[in-house]
Amino acid sequence: MPNKELKRLRFEYDLTQDQMAERTGVSRTQYNKIENGKSKGSMRFWLKLEEEFPNENIGEMYKRIFKGRDGNEKQAENHS
């Protein structure tokens, strides 16, 4: 499932995937996987995202993306 929250954030700040990758310390390929729901991203990625966008509630974003209604963590799609 694509990560609409990250895409919204990127568009809101008028950034490319390359720029988001640079700001979060991952490759563009890895960022693309995270934005497209093929990877959850590391804790370092999410902490860096929070550092780069202090006015955004990244913790709540993470919960909306990865927590199901039952409170259990969702799994990222595996397209190996």
C-alpha cells in the first residue's frame, strides 16, 4: 500500500524524492520503497524525518501508516 502520508508531506513542502532521501539519510531508491509501501524504513529514517520536519507530527503519521485499527502493527508489503 502506497504511503500517502509521506507523499503528502513531500508535495506540501514541494520536494522531490531525491530531496526527501537526502534529508532523511537514505538513497532515493530506499526512499521510493518507503513511499510506495514496499519498506517501512528504519527507526533512523523516521527520527531523521521528525528532525527535518519539526512542525509535523511524525509519530502520529507513523501510527496512521503502520498501526491497524486493532492497534497491531501492519506489515509492509513484501515484493521480493
